[in-house]
Amino acid sequence: MLAVFGVFVFHSLRPFDDADWHVKNADRSEGISIAIAFLGLWGLALLRGVKRSAVPTPQPRG
């Protein structure tokens, strides 16, 4: 649940960082840019880890 909330926060902050994105606000924040850089590095890995722990790996038959 927290990982999905993190995705929501990540995309909600994107209009305020320094990188190029679909929608941009005139006000930019260096602190938000740092947070986006951290979430961008670790967010996808966290989601993959959550998926791997929640979905069982199929076992070969026989």
C-alpha cells in the first residue's frame, strides 16, 4: 500500500522539479528535484520487490 502511495507522490511532485516532464509549473524546487531523484532510483526497485514477495513463483511440475 505504501509503495502505491509513493508512486502517487512521485507523479504529483513531477511538475515542480527541474527535469523535463509533460506538465511544468513556473515555480521549481531544488528539494523536490532531490526527492524525485531518490524516488526515481529506488521506487521501481521497491515495487518489483513488493511484487516478488506478493506473487508466488510457479514451481516446475514433475
